[in-house]
Amino acid sequence: METLQKVALGLNIVGALNWALVGLFDFNLVTAIFGADSVLTNVIYVLIGICGAINIGILFMHLNHE
């Protein structure tokens, strides 16, 4: 599970950096690479959302160690 969370966290960081680009420069890296209406773009957004759900567990990790 730890490896899954690390991979998910890495994808969430990439997603966060993409949002920073959108906010600062109005530039979406995902749509620039894969196209605005691409199925692959939607898959990437869904994967990053799933990774966010997986990483919710990180918020509660300290509760499991007590």
C-alpha cells in the first residue's frame, strides 16, 4: 500500500503543479500535451482524482500508529 500511495502522491503533485500553471499563466499543460477534447486528457484527470482519493489516507496515518 505504501508504494501505491507514493505513486498516487507523485501524480497529485503533478496535478497540483498543473493547477499552479493554470492559475499563474492560464496554461494547462495536460491539454497542451494531449489536446483539450482528448480521451487521454480525461483519463489523466480521472487518474489524478482517484490518486487524490487514495491519498486521503495520508491524512489519517497518524491515527493508525497510536
